[in-house]
Amino acid sequence: MKLELRIGVVDSGHSVAQRGQVSAGRRFYLVEDGLAEDELRDDPSGHGSAVVEAISRRAASARFCVAQVFDQRGVTSALQIATAIDWLVTQDVRVINLSLGLRQDRGLLREACSAALARGVLLCASSPAQGEGVYPASYPQVVRVTGDARCGEHEWSWLNSQQADFAACVQGTYPGQSGASLGCAALTGHIANFLAGHLDASNMQILEWLRDNARYRGPERRIWK
């Protein structure tokens, strides 16, 4: 039986039209005495739907496991994200897309990322194009991704800069959704597309493939191949 390529998404959920692509979903939300979990609710902002769409446009065969951590205000916490990552690891995802960022380092989030990486899961997290770094993108071995206006839908760049490792297309089909979040999702889609034909590839081999096949190298406007 062919193995199923599962991509984890920590975000605001997914659209009704995307249900057929989702293998598992869970909502993680704060309550007075800690954290609770339940079935997914409708995506309150469309952000998660845009992320899923950006990935699936580049990797049509990918199946998704969606962890819902944002409320209608677009607010989340390190506890929710860390618990979502832990849950996604139990769902046997190969890559986790984290189109989000917290300003402060939190031990439980750092530990969740470390545990996922130790299990061989690749983590892609969005990083701002300017300013201070965010978490989880700033943790060791997490792939830092931002947006690059130079990149078309099927292109990405290898920045290797203080801000980010890679960048990809910033535009999607959902109104109001763009920037580093979609750049991260686009790169996750490229990775998923590669993995669809190379399920045994290691994280190091994935990163090598990304570097070798990048359309642009460095943040300056220079074509390198």
C-alpha cells in the first residue's frame, strides 16, 4: 500500500471545500485552568485556508493534518502551538508548516520543536523580512522562511541571511492573505511536492535539494542560474 504523505498545519483551520484533503484535525484552545481540545471549527479568519491552499497548489497529492490554534481575533499562545506540534507528531506528519511567530521564547514551545525534530519531522516557520526574529523560526534546525516578491508560483530563493534561510511566492488566491505566512506555505508546498516522489529523503537531503534548485540566491535581485 502506498504511504500517505501527511503535512501538518498549525493555523486557524481550513475551509469547507478543503475537507476532502484533511486526514485529521483538532482544535486547541485556552480555558481558565489551562488548555482544552475539541473538534475543528470553521476557519474564523481564512488564514489557515490560504495556507492549506498554497501548499496543495504545489503538492496536489498531499494530505493534511490541521491543528487549529487561532481564535477569531487571530490570537494564540505558546501552549497552544506546542500542544498542536506534539499532536501533529502523533499523526505521523512529515513536515509541519508554522505560518506564525511569537515575539518571546517559551520553554515549552522550544521543547516541542526539539522533540519533533528529534523524530525527523521538518519544521518550516515564517520569519519577518525585517526586524527582530520570532519563534519558532529562531530555534535551531527550524527552517526560517519569508516571502520573496521576485518568486513566481513555482520558484523559491535561498536567502541564507540573518532574517531567513529561504523565501517563496507571497501571493495566493485568498483576499488579504500574503507576505511571510504565504511564503512559508509556498515553500512547504515545494517540499511536499519533492517528498511525493522521494518519501525516503532525509531533512538534510531536502535542504540540499532546496539550495540546489532555488531560482534566486541571496536577498539581492540577482539570478543565479
